[in-house]
Amino acid sequence: MTTTIALSRPFDRTWVLGAIRRIEADFQRSSDTHLIPLPVPGFPGIDLYLKDESSHPTGSLKHRLARSLFLYALCNGWLREGSTVVEASSGSTAISEAYFARLIGLPFIAVMPAATSTEKVAAIEFQGGRCHLVEDSMAIYSESQRLADEFGGHYMDQFTYAERATDWRSNNNIAESIFEQMRLERYPVPSWLISSAGTGGTVATLGRYVRYRARPTRVCAADPERSVFFDHYVSRAPGLCLQEGSRIEGIGRPRVEASFLPAVIDAMVQVPDVWSIAAMYELSARLGRTVGASTGTNLLATLACMAQMRANGEAGSVVTLLCDSGQRYGHTYYSEDWLLRAGLSCPQERAAVAATLDSGEIAEALSASWRLAGDLASAP
């Protein structure tokens, strides 16, 4: 009887170590992102800061994730010289992964919903990647695996590995960076950290880090309307699924993802899309530059946290994320024709957001439309 032993492809140590070195050298050349204070007249005694992730080389929060995913895949032996890297993404992660793939000389394919903004498609192609668009947003997972198998490559699978690829204890992760930058502020330890969830990896990093460092800071996750994350947080039901994908690019998911860890989150806010767009416009006006819609979602969840602090007579600081620039959405969120077609034109909602920022009183229409859970369930 003959025994056949299947041998895996040998580990090319020289190439892998060289690839890791190139990624780490790129990190050393990059500075940290800015922490921007935003005056909020209606909330005296509460200081609001925006962690500006749009200043990364690839223009979004996902630059951190892509770097971590590549290092994780390389150290696990999943990537080799010539491997085709495939990712399921609504755009920003794919832009960042295309950047790192080109950095280490690998071909890259992004599998994305067909509705992804043309600006994001162009940014991926600029980085040397190829875009594979699918009509059904739920098909991006199986199609990514199919393409990886076809090309003998690797499906990066951000929705499974985001929370474990990031070193949440240190290595200048986003939480460590925030606390270091807050050191000399009036309230150096934030009362709240607020982030929307795409994969769930950033929220998991924030929640784990504050526990690991024994901080009193609470973590709030923001969710758009066409997403299952909020309902999963409330019910813990694992099989939740939607037929429609999120209209707020980069956040929200039609199914529960492995990287979304509700147990590390203290509160959640689910925001109607029209309010996310309204907050995006109002924040852009106050900053003097455009931001993306997911940052609008973050701002509204931040207002829920600040409203609770104000009602309780609590002073302190809160930090949320400026995820990306509005320049990526000229044909969608910043097009009035597109907004009208999507039913997302929002002049009244924007006025209500402005009034809330200036008065500290949550607009009645907003408080009637968002959903609060966890430590915010009884907020105004």
C-alpha cells in the first residue's frame, strides 16, 4: 500500500520578509492622522473631536485595516509571490488593498456592488487594481472566493478577519493613537468613542483596547438603516439577513459578519440614511471641506452620546471618526439629482442637525427616527 503525502507550496521566506519590510517601511514614512476639535455651541462642557482618517495615503480609515490584513496574510503564509489578491468590498477597503498589493507587486481584484461610486472604481484602477462588479450585494462573498480559486490566489475576506488581523493592544492602532493625542486636552480620557461599523473591526479594536487599558471610556457603534448590525446587537440572532445593501457606502451589512463583536460595544445608534446625508452636509460646511456619508452617520450617533451627557450634567470629551473625504461621492451624495432619485434630498433634516449642534436640543424629528440601544436606550 502506497501512502501519498500532499506537500504545500514551499514558504518563500525571502519574498515574504521582503514584502513585510516594504509594508513596514511605508508605515514608517507615514505620519499619524490628525485629531480635529469641532466647536459645538449647544453642548458647553463637552468637547468633540474628529479623528481624521481621510489623511491616510489612500484617503480613508480602511488604510489601517488593509495594512493589517496584508501583514496578517503574509505572516500566516497565505500570500506568495505572484498571488492574485481578491477582496469583497464596497470601495474604500479595496482602494487601500489595491495600494498595498501594488506596493508588494501583487495583482488585485475588487469584487464590489454595481452601485459603488465611480470615483471609488477609478481610485482602485489608479492603484493598479481591477474591479469586478456584481448586481447582487450578497454575491460579493461567493464571487470573491470563486475568483480567488480561479486564479489560484487569496481571498482576503475582510469581513471575517478584520477584528483579528488588527493588533488591538498596541502597534499604534486607532484607539492607542486617539488616547495618545488626547493626552494634553482638557478632558484627556474620552467619555465616548464612536465609530460606524463596516466589518466591525474598528469598533472591536476600540472596545477591546479600552478594556485592556482599564479605561472608563464607553464605545458606541453607529449603523445605517439598511443593515443588520443594530438588530443583531439587540437580539444576538446570528442568522439575520437583508435583501438590500446599505446606501451609506463603507458601513452597514446585509448579514451578520464574523468581525462584528457586539459584546465589546456599550451602545448602538441606527440612523436613517436621509439624516446621515444631512449630517454629512452640515459637518462639511462647518469644517470647510467635504466628508463622506458614513461620517454623517458617526456624527448623529455622537449627538446621541452627547445628549445623554448633557442630560446627566456630565462634562467630558467624545471622539468620533472622519472616515473619508466627500470627493469620492461627487456623482452620488454630492449630486442633487442623485439624491432626488434616491429619495434622500434633505434640506429640512440638515437644518435640524444644525439647530441641534447649536442648541444642544435634539430635534424632535431626529429623536423620533433614530433607534438607540445599550447604554443609550434611555437617552433623550
